[in-house]
Amino acid sequence: MPSQENECLTISVESAAKLLGISRGLAYEMVRQKKIPSLHFGRIIRVPRYALESLLKAQGAGGRTDEV
């Protein structure tokens, strides 16, 4: 759960790219390949914060680092 009431549960693909330190294009490609979990609302694509945090934890716990 978010620590603050106004904290969004999802972030944009662009924001996820910045957090991951990758390009916007690579982030969209990884969403397309389902390597970054995402939610689609019409033309809007959002990345759930919890899913991004889980992805990073998995990478840090011995997951493949060449995918991110």
C-alpha cells in the first residue's frame, strides 16, 4: 500500500524508465515483451509500483540482470 494517500499506485512507462536508468524506447520494448509488468487502459500504459519493485527485488536476488 502507498505510504501517502496521494501517492499513485502506478507510474508511467517514462517514469519507470527513469527509475530503472534505461531509455524510454527500451522501457516500451520491455513492456511489449512483457518483461516489465503493465496495465493498459485504452491507449494509456501504466506500470504498477509494486510490480516494478518486485521486478527489481528479483533481479537483485540472483535474477538475470541482462534483461533490465
